[in-house]
Amino acid sequence: MGRAFFLLVVAFLFFFLDFYTYSGLSGLFVQSRFERFWKILYWVMSAFTYVSIFYLIYQYNVSPTFIRTEWVNFLGGFIFTMFVSKLVFGGILLVQDILRVTFGGVQYVNYKINDTMWTEEGFIPGRRQFLTSFGTLVAGIPFFSMLYGITKGKYQYTVQKIVLTFRDLPAAFEGFTIVQISDVHAGSFDNKEKVKKGIDMINELDADVVCFTGDLVNSEKEEIDPYIDIFSEIKAKHGKFATLGNHDYYGSYDRNNPSAERSYFEDFYQKFSQMGFTLLNNVHQKIEKAGESINIVGVENWGAGRWFPKKGDLAKATQGIAPDAFNVLLSHDPTHFDEKVKSFDKTMHLTLSGHTHGFQFGFQMPGFSWSPAKYRYKKWLGLYEENDRKLYVNRGFGFLGFPGRVGMWPEITHITLARESQAS
């Protein structure tokens, strides 16, 4: 019902934005040969948006957990795309209108003081066609980029390859490779073949270990069922390891019934086993090679945010680990690093996290990345290092909420471990 109410609020906002946007665009096409065409096109697209909103409201009311299809995801994405585009255009138009009214107020006061005659045309000047055209061009940027994001971008898997050096990496693990994926959010997927292409890309990397850092589902454990077979195809020479994210705790079961909770998670954990992943819930797994070893440490979700589960127990997960051991930590939420990991008495040489998704919107270029995520999370994307400990934040394999990605494409991270003394 919460989603339905949200969509209803969006619908009312659309009514206001529609007429305000229409009033602005009218000035561009008045007495033009395209005037009739653009009016028809505008209201056809608006009508389609309203129909989409009420269709999704109906679907959410009938079945709040209905299965996502490409069509349903497209409708949701299209609604949001239209809303953002009109909001951008309306914002630019509003700035212009505020300036017009301000100028008119100054003129009116001036006329009153000087006791001269004034006309409505002299009171509030008309909108500048140049500024309205500029607003149209600016609004076109989110419109076309978001349309791409909901049709192509959400499955535009990219491989991020990095080499990380460590002074105390055991010699046998020189060149050892880790492939990380995070934030699958299986309940949002709508095309099994396209997901399979991402799995194939993982296997092409021929990893020593594959690590999944949480948020397998949006909320319900059954969301992963249609994809268990293809995730079970992931291969790794020394094993596949996983931990839980905050969304993995949001399932439907009686919170006041310990037996119901235990039964729910026993079934959920079994799904990881069916995919061939070893679930590391506050435990560690030793990887041995040529008489030397490293530890893959996994903790349940621990997030600094008020509403996020704090079930991660790093002390429990590292029980029995030697003080000088080399450790790779899987911890879903990167806020765990600043709050607990970087000052923990046993060194977590490399922490792998996800959670932020890069907000699924932004852009990246060599040496610079930007996303609204940076205003919410101190460490939100890529590599960070403090206290001789490294953190890598993956931007996620799936998508949540907005059914697409713009600039922040789904990521498969390929990490090669190297000994610092041998680095060039």
C-alpha cells in the first residue's frame, strides 16, 4: 500500500507539472507549423504516463509482490523519467518566472512612486524564448539518458580490473584473483538471458575465488528462485563465498516467533548452498595454497544507518585467526569500515563492500567520479585506504527502486593480489 500511495502522490504532482510544463512549451511552438503536432504528442505521452501510474497502482494493490517483467519495469522507469525531466524543465521555468514577477513588482512600485500609467505588458515581461529553449535542452539530458538506463543500462555489465599490493601477502598468493559481485537484488530482474550474460562474463575471468557481498534479494527469499540455476553456474578454483546485506533480512515472517524466523532463514541459507556459495555469517574460511594461507572472513550486515541491521560480529568472525594472518573481509555496508574495521585489533587487509549502488546514477572518468551517493556515504565507490587497510566498494550487479542505471553501470570487480615488494 505504501508504494501505491507513493505512486498516487506522483500522479498528483504530474498534474501540476504537466500544465506548468505545457504553459512553458507553448511559447516555443505558438503560431508554428508544428504547434498542432507537438500538442498531440505532448498529451499522448502524458496520457500514457497517467495510465501507467494507475496500472501500477492497481497491480501493487492486487499483488504487492508480483513478478517483475520488462514491461512493468519499463512503465515504472518511464514514469520516473517523465517526472524528473518535467521537474528539471519546471525548475528552470520557475526561476525565470520568479525573476519576471520580481521585475514586475519593482516596476509596479516604480510606477506607483512616480504616479505614472502602467500596462500589464510593462508590468510583467513575457518569458524569454531563449531561456525556455535552454530549459528544454537541459531537460532532454535526463530524459534520454534515463530512457537508455531503463532499456539498456541496467544490464550493461562492466568489468573493473584492479591490482592491489600488500606488504604481507603470502608469496604463494602472488597473482591470486578475486572476483567480487554485490547487490544482486534478484526481485528486480526482468530478463533471465541478460542476467546470464553477466554470469558468463564472471566465468570468463577464471577467478580463484568469487565473493558476493550481500543483498541477494529485495525482500523475499523466493525472489532468487528463478535465477538459482544460472548463479550456480559461476565457477571459481578455490570456492565461492557470500555474506548477507540489509535487504536479505526484510522477508515476511512472524518477528515474534523465533521458530518462524529460524525456518525462514534455514530455507534462505539453503538457496545459497544450491548456488554453490559458502555463506559466511560471522565466520571465516581458510584458503590454502602451497603451504601458505589467507582467510576469507564474512560478517552479517552491519550498517551505521539507523534503520540498517547490525548483526555483523567481527570478533566472532575472526575467532582463531592468527594475529599475523592475511585477511579478506566481506562486509556489505562500507560504513562498517570506518566504524569498526579500520581500527579492529586484527588487520583486515582488504574489505569488500557494496550497498551504495553508486545510487545507479552518475558518471565516471579517469581520476574523477560523481554521483548523489557521495553526499550520503563518505566511502561510496571504488578503492579507499586507511591505517594500511584497503576498502573496495562495488557499485552492484543488479538494481533497486529505479529500474535502470545511468552512468553507474552494473559492476563485476576483478581484483589481483600482489606483493608490494615485487610491484614495479
